[in-house]
Amino acid sequence: ETGVTQSPTHLIKTRGQQVTLRCSSQSGHNTVSWYQQALGQGPQFIFQYYREEENGRGNFPPRFSGLQFPNYSSELNVNALELDDSALYLCASSLDYGYEQYFGAGTRRSVL
Amino acid sequence: GIQVEQSPPDLILQEGANSTLRCNFSDSVNNLQWFHQNPWGQLINLFYIPSGTKQNGRLSATTVATERYSLLYISSSQTTDSGVYFCAVERLGGSEKLVFGKGTKLTVNP
């Protein structure tokens, strides 16, 4: 158990819809990161939040956005879903940036 | 950005065999982690090892930061070791947090 929980576990959406994924970090962890993992690939970094401020972003378009809340929860929002957005979405928390990251079990999202 | 290469891409072993997985990276790092991804997608932390050597049961890892590589050793492999092993690094001051390699898919046959 990593202490990082994600919801929902599975999600099916149609192209053009909007979606919100949620993550609850370990208590005391100030940093949360989100990753996208396509089938057969390694996870790709989307963005990181540190104490509710964005602290780094990967090569993802602005329709991928996030929030981090003071209660160690966070959200990943994706607008105008595309077929290529079908993937496993992983959330990870760490005590601070640069420290060991612990991953949740992920949300498997399909876009039809 | 930083590049991470893992080898071999695929590895098939008989139960009881030993193996070495390699991770090469292209820049100095302040974070290096090894993960095992199970069939359900959960990434399980194996080691946090930006430098030095660590051991945990049948697993051990060594990172030589000056030469930009890390090795994961699995001894006396078991069928439950099957899955994909990822190396992930973070460059000090880099905008990308944890850049993953493509993984090594390990299959341990009984």
C-alpha cells in the first residue's frame, strides 16, 4: 500500500467530453505529480504541483490542467477529449520535489 | 530533455535464475527510482537510489552516478517477479519530474 488513492478506477468517455480524475496523496506529502501511460509504453510526465502551485509541466497541451488542494487531494482535468487520450493515468505523491515518489493504482480511461 | 535507455527490452528466465537489468541516462540526476509494474498497472517502488548500492531481499541495485547508469539485480527469480521493470530519473532543476525508460519486460517460467 502506497497510501495514494485514485478515483475512479475505470472511465469511459466519448470524444469531445471533459473529464476530472481525482487523487488523494499520502498525508504530509506536499508534492503531487500526474503521468499518462499509453499501452506498452512507460509513463509520461504531465505536470507536478507543489504546495498548490504548478512546479513543472511535460509536453502536454493546455487542455490538460490540474489543481492541488490543502487537504492533500488533487485533480487532473482534461477538456475536449481525443481518442489518443485513452491511457492509464497515474498520480504520485512525494514528501517534497526531488524525493521518492509513490504511485496510486491509476485510472484506466477509454475514449470512444 | 534527459534520455533514459533500459536494456534488455525483454527477458525470459527459468525460475531460480539470476538477472541484471540496466538503465543508462544522459545527464546528472538527483532522483533515480526502480519500479515493478504488476499486471494490474500498479507501480511498486523497488529502490530510490540516485547513487550507491542498496539491497532488499533478493533484489539489489547499484547506481554509478558519475558514469550515468544503474543496475537492478534479481537473484533466484520467482514467477511472481514477472512484469515490467521501469527505471525513472529526475534531472536536478529539470522541468520534467521522473522521466521513465521504456521498461524491461521480465517473464519467469516455472
